[in-house]
Amino acid sequence: LKARALTYKWTTNSLTYRIENYTPDMSVAEVDDSIQRALQVWARVTPLKFKRIYSGIADIMISFVVGDHRDGSPFDGPNGFLAHAFFPGVGIGGDAHFDDDETFSFRSTRGYNLFLVAAHEFGHSLGLEHSNVPGALMYPTYSYTNPDTFVLPRDDVKRIQALYGSNRDKPVNPDKPEPTPPVNPDACDPNLALDAVTTLRGEKLFFKNRFFWRIHPQLTETDQYLIKFFWPELPDNIDAAFENPSTDLVYIIKGQKVWALSGYDVVQRLSLSSFGLPDTVKKIDAAVYDVDTEKALFFLGKSYYSYDVNGKVMDRGFPKPVEQSFPGMTTKVTAAFQENGNTYLFSGPDVFQYNSGRLVNVLKSNSFLRC
Amino acid sequence: FRAHSGPVAPSETDDHEFAKNYLKKLYNMEEDNTPSFGRKVNEMSLKLGEMQEFFGLKVTGTLDAETMEMMKKPRCGVPDVAA
């Protein structure tokens, strides 16, 4: 990986593209729009300009093909390889091929979003290799992101600008600056405030934005992944998560929606009311399953609910102030998990460790992330 | 995660073949026609290690479940390493 002798780039900033044919999955207008927006992802941050031509040879020839299409890299039917593209150069250089055995889509999460796949392939057409930064557009595997709110991540911006420079003729309007490219959250940020924490079959998962860190008891390093990498169906920026070891299920919560996971598989789709929470509760801040009492605790602001999982009923007298059961916990609980008899309540960057209802320690949330 | 998704576990030879093609196409694993089995296994283990390192998996050099899960993900057909 490190011994890259060659860099491929175009010697001009004015490039042409031509759409040779269309997929039956989408209308002509949808394909045109997806391709044009995919090119704009790169034009927005470089001096590159893309002009569409309708005949002859363009720098970037775009086509939908299946199986062996005589370029030495046959496609493999549905899934697997979705598309590929060639680095800048004459002839096939710069061209992008899309496997029409896939189902491409325009806006829905059905199949593979053509805009996302095309934006990635055009990165290759412009000379970029794959990136191993999770969440980067040039990461090799497909991962759905809402195309309407898509912003080119910083790793990709950095690498394309290393080839072509930045977009000089579009000065930044200080009143309305470009959206800053999203940066992966830093596990060692002292002010790290997590969205949710849960255990999962002996591991610990720490959720932040569209990512999570995974701590395996036998591994020394902390690995970061996209949530959708493992669970494409799950949303980003979740509210809470907890594991019920006795059922081997992990519950992921966002708004009133709840997803029950068994390993990689989403096995149930529930709602907060499935846990006895009143309909007036639209969102919670944190959740944890107490293995001793076999109760699921749901934290909302400075109070919390206790749900008897076996009896399938909310305990009487709830909600209660958190501080009543967890003395010293005076701020909002933003995440929680339990391990080896300790209950850890996160509040922003701080973690309050309780044992048998007594506050025994105050930590930093990133102290779990092996900084 | 100890994954147990999927209705029928593919045979090991299928997985091995799949992994071999994956590494040939995406990690420049050489096509090797000389029957020296020892060397072939080594190269595959090396390439598996390279792929595991790229994706931030545990670098074992062996075809474990997590590595197989990663290989099965839909992806771009451009190699991950320079030819």
C-alpha cells in the first residue's frame, strides 16, 4: 500500500463525460441527474470542470454493462462488484462501468444508490485509489448515506486536492461557508460525548454520529466502523442502546423506533411503547439493562423509567429522579452500560461508575477507548 | 461478533474459492500454476493479512468469519492495492 510509485491525474482541469447508455432501473432524467451530481461532488472542491458531450469520445465514458464486457474485468451478477472505473489516461482511461445486474436507485434505499456508487467511481476516474478510512467516499465497500445531505468527507477532500488543488474560483462566503467536510470523531477527544454505549456478546460498542468504536476484550486496538457497515438498516446518531444478555439481543433506539439485533441481524422492529413507555415519550437519552434486577432502565432528562422485562410491565412509581437511585448523578444521562456489576452512567464527557447504587468513581468517557 | 446470519452456511471450499478470487482480483494475488502447495498457502495468508489490515480487521492471515463477511459486502471492483 505504501509503495505507490505512480499517481494518475488528468493534465487538464476541463474534462468531458458522456453517458453511453442507461439502466432500466431509473428514468433517463434520474440517471442524468445522479451522474451530474456525482461529478459535482468533486468539482465543488477542485478546479475541475465537467462538460457533457453526446457523441464521440469523452474523457469519462459512462456505461451500464453486465458480465464480461471485454475490458478484462468481468462483472459478477447481482451484488459483489457494483461498478468499476479506470484511472486517468487515454482510451479506456477515466471510463466508468456500472454492473447492470444490480438494481440502481435514485433516492430510495432500495438497491444501490447510483449517485453514491457513481461519485465513488468518478474518484477513480480522477485518479484516486481506495481509502481505508471508514466513512470515506473512496472506502471500497458500499454504504448507504442520505444523498440529499451528502458532503464529501475530509479524507476524500484532502486526497483529491492533493492531486488538483482546491476550487479557487469559488471564494468562501464567510456569511455562508461551505459545509465543512465531516471528520471522523476522535476516540481520544477529551470532550467526547457519546450517543450510546452497549455491550454485545462480551464486547463493548461506543456509538458516535454515524460511527461506533468496538472494544473486544482480547484485542488491544480500538476499531472504528460505520454503523451501516454492520447494520445498513440502522440510522446514524442513535439515542440509546442496551443488551439483554439473557435473550442475546441488543436494542438500538432512535426517537420512538427500536431495532432488536442478534449479531449482524435485525430480528425485530419495535417501538418505545413495547417497553411500557408512555406514548408521550418521544425520545430517550440512554438505556441500560440491569442483569441483577432484570429491569431495563430508560433515562430521560433527569429522570428514568424501570421496565420489568420478564413481567413485561413498567414498575410502579416511575418515572423517578435519577439522583434518587444514583446519588450524585445530577446531570442528564446521555449513555449507559453495565459490566461486571458496575453501572456506568455517561453525562457528556464524564462517566459516573456505580456499584450497588453507590458512586465509586468518576471517569472520562474516552477512558474506555484505550487512548 | 459470532455471526450466525444466513440460511445455509456455504461450504468451506466455496468460501476458500471465493476468497482466492477476491484476493486475486483486488490484492494482486498471483495466479500460481506450479504445484508447490506450501508456497501457495503462504501467499494467500499474506494477502489475507494485507486485506485484513486494509479493513482494520484482526490480522490473522486466516479466513475467519469476519474476514469472510467483509469479502461478501457489495463493493467497487477496483483493486484495493496498486497493480
